[in-house]
Amino acid sequence: MNRPLNVGWTIFVLANYTLLSVATFLCFMPLLQVLAISFSSSAAAQAGRVALWPVEFTVKTYSFVSEKPEFWRSIGVTLQRELMAVPLSLLLVVLIAFPLSKETREFRFRTVYVWIFVSDRTVRAAQIFLGTLPIMLVYPFLQRYFMKGIVLGSVKG
């Protein structure tokens, strides 16, 4: 889709890229800090000197962890569960979604599927979400009035 190059569109695209880049950085920053701490010495980590780059670089922690049989056992359990769960989940989703996507006249037992797979819990979750949706949609537009009320209420005198 080719859009005409105008100043407003260019500013919009730049603002989007900037905002998304900052959000991405903020999401990855804790992971980077944990990685930096894992490659830093114990003394530097305990002193709180590690930010986003390792201080007194070492791999002793990784060699310590890799020598533990419990770690490798837990990795094995994780891989085993993933290798079983992903194909099973995919199969169940396909087996359940296909009949639910058909109309009752195309698939006679669709109502049985609906009774089985649409539980009270999912109905309640949908009701909660749909109940809060108007609030989430309206709040950004009314936020300034809430803030004004909070500020006025906090003024003493």
C-alpha cells in the first residue's frame, strides 16, 4: 500500500517507530539485566554494580549450573512436556475448532460441541471481559477529567 509522502504521515511513522522501539527496549531491558548479572562476578552482583553490561565477566555460574544433574533433569522434563503438549494441543484445537466453525445445518452435532467446550467458566470470562470493555474504551478519553478531580481533591487550604 503506497501512501503519499506528506509531513503528517512521516511524523506519524517516525513517532510509531520511536514508541515501538522504546517499548521493545523496555521489554528486553530486564532480560538484558538478568543476562548481565549471570555473566558478572558474585561480588559485583551482590554490590549492585551490574546494570546492562556484565561487571567482572565470568562464566563460573554457568559451569556451576551445568554441573548440576537437577538442572539437566528439569530441562529434560521441559522438553518432554513441550514435545508432547504442542502436537496434542494443535490436534485438539483443529478437532474442536473445525466443527465449531460450521453452521448447525452443515454439522448436526455442533450444539453438542458447544455444550461440551463452552463451559460456564469461559462464559463468565467472556462476560467479565465484555463488561470491562466499555470502561477500557471510554477511560482514555475521560482520563483528563479524573486527573483534574484528583488534583483538585489533593489541594489543601
